[in-house]
Amino acid sequence: MTRVEVKKLSVCYNRTPIVHEISLSVEEAQIAALVGPNGAGKTTILKAIAGLIRPIKGEILIGGIPTASLTVEELVRLGVVYIPEGMSVFSEMSVEENLEVGGYTKRDHLKERIKAVFNLFPELAKKRKTPAGILSGGEQRMVTVGRGLVTDATVFLFDDPFLGFSPIVTNRFCDVFKILKHQGKTLLIAGQHVRRLLKIADKGFLIEDGHLSLEGSGEDLLHNPHLMQVLFGRFTFQLSKF
């Protein structure tokens, strides 16, 4: 069971506190949304779970396994993949070659996992031999997500996956995330597209100044007056446009 648990997590950058004793949990086959103002600490939380930065305090467990002593590669082998904002493709390599790179930690059954990516993203199957650098922005994001999938990951950490995309492309990825959930994957997604994230989220967490200030179902947070005040101020009517 791939449950993600964060217990009293605190993180500093250059001795400056960024995250303050945050505790949260996400169950297997759930989508969790991390929302909050820019600079609130959302990315820091994802990077700490991925092992890219080390907390000064607290504990992170993946499927009940403490991760403090694990390297990033060991976490990938454990099934944890972090997909950062704007993650780029290897532009001169084909789509298929990009996906093969994603399988470097686990080579067995790689062809089957690549086939599963093409089933999820038929757009890529049609361009499997095309250099990834000439794909559209949405298609390149599909490649980066696909690279995560071919690792055979069970926990996906997405940082602002919709940034710069049209509503049509954003909706396409929302559909993909729901498919991954139904496949038993655990997803933590941080981003600015608050309404779209909370509409697909089983759980939502509002992060303010490095603190966890609200948590609940995505639907509950979507209609919470405090969240609307924090993120939209008096222009709460804008929420309906996202």
C-alpha cells in the first residue's frame, strides 16, 4: 500500500525557515492538491518528499518506510517520482528514446510500460519516432509524464503541471490524472490552477507561509471562504473562471 505520510516536517533554505512542522497524509489511489500563494512552501514540500532536499525536522514515510536515509535514486526505485514545473525533454531524441531514458532504473518489462504510456497518450504513439523538441508544449509535457510512468512509479509528485497550458490541454491532463488514480497511483499535485486541482482532488491542503492552514476534501476547500480570501482577496468571483 503506497501511502504517503509527512509528520511535523520542517525545512530551511540557507538557514531561513520555509516549511514549519507540516503533517499530512495521502492514501493509495488518492489525488491530493497542495494549493496556496506563491512562495508558500508547496514546491519545498514536494522536493522534500522526493528526497531532493533534506528536512531539518520531521519524518516522511512512503508505504510505511521511512525515507530519511534514502537517496533520490533509491526513492525512484521505491516508486516515487517528482515531475517539476517546466521539466524539459531531450529535444534531439525521439519520443520513444525519451521514454526509454525514464526506464533507466528498471529495465525489465520496459517495452510493456512504454506501450502503456502510448495507450494513455495516443498522441505520442503517432509521433514515437519524432524528435521531442519539435512537439507542442502539451505533447512535451506528456513525454515528461510518460518518463515518470515508465519508472513503474506508484507515487507521483507534480509541480504546477498545467502552467502555461490552454484549458483544453489542462482538461486533458486532469483526465489522465484521474486514470492514474483509478490505476492505483497516488498523486500529490501543487499548482496555481486552484479550481481545476480541487475539483479532481480527493484531499486538499492550503499552505500559507510554510504552515498547513486548511485541509479537507477538494470540494470542501473549493468553497471555503478563507481559501478564497487568501488566494483571491476581494476578487473571489475570479474563482469561477479557472
